[in-house]
Amino acid sequence: MAYDSAPKVTDAWPAEHPDRLQLYSFPTPNGVKISIALEEIGLPYEPHLVPLSDTTRPEFLALNPNNKIPAIVDPDGPGGKPLPLFESGAILIYLAEKSGKLLPQDPARRYETIQWLMFQMGGVGPMFGQLGYFYKFAGSEIEDRRPVERYLGEAKRLLGVLDQRLEGREWIMDDDYTIADIAIFPWVRTLDLFYGAGEELGLKSYTNVMNWLERCLARPASQAGLNVPDRNG
């Protein structure tokens, strides 16, 4: 197949404003991380709704061969060249470094922030996601309770780690609201709101986490970004 005839993401999701950063996403916990970050930093962007059933389309696979949202194309990437990028953690770091926001400049604090971002990427996201599957979705039909008990226990452990970290802190990085907060809070929000597991987890007992979640949700950028892309768009 000739390169010019190969599928492109713009074939399925044309850009009305090609000079803006293009966001291909769906409002899941992973998806809204990026729209919230973009709202926080104020970078102009154009969102495209990618239903999860469409992530295996060749046009999307041309952007992300791992067929997961979110993904972006920044027309003004490093060196002024377009940059396609997938994996929400990588995108968050890129946006923070591009804008000079949401990531401390001090090297030690920068790596500490990335450490907590990786806590979400390697722990919170995968474990909370598995809990959702076994507690609410198809896994709930399995009579053997061991899978759901495993992920309930791991979710509680991770919430305990986060609750301890937030003791005496406004944000995960003290006074600095960062990509670590943006990465984690949509997943905490979904435990009760979408999975309906709040009572089973004893979510209200994690006082520091719940107070922090309220602060995160109260931010105007969060209120805007949680609804991007518009499911009805």
C-alpha cells in the first residue's frame, strides 16, 4: 500500500481547526485526564469523540496501534513538526512540559510528581478498572468471589496509600496542583459514580481522599473537561 493511500485518523475524524491540537478521546477516566489538563493549561484544542467500538478502525489504529483512547496530534510539536502521541501518562507529561504548567520545575519535585503519575498508571488505573469489570460488568456474573474480592482489596489498599499521602496536603504535591492529581481523581470519582462500589469500599472512610476529590471537582477546568468530548456530539 502506498503511503499516501494509507489510512489516516483525519479520514474518519476531519479537523475543522487543523492548527489546533487534536484530541481523539471518549469521556472515560483515562480520556478526561487529557481534556481536563488541556482546560487547565488553556491550550486551544479540537476534541473528537471516538466511541470505544471505533478504536479498532484502521484510521484510529494509524494513530494508536494499541487501539486505546486517548490520543493526540499536536500540529506544533517539537521543532514545529506535528507530533502524534498516545498513552495518557505520556500525553500529560508532554502537555505539562509544552506549557510549563502542572509539573514543578524543580528536578526533584518534578520526578516526585511523575512518581505519583506512575502510581496511577501502574496501580490505580489497572486495579480500579479490573474492579469495575468484576464488580459491575460481565465479571459480576462469575459465582467465584475471589476475583472481585482481590480487586476490592487492592482498591482499598491503593486508597489507603493515597489517603496517607494527602494527610495535611491540599494536593498530591502539597500546594501545587499537578498532572498527578489530574491522572488520579477521575478514577477515584468513578468508583462510586459509575461502578457503584463506594459503599462496599467504605469510600467515605478515606476522609483525605474524599476532601481532595471535592477540591479537584470544584475546579472550573475539571467541570469543563469531564464532559469532553461531548458524548452527544
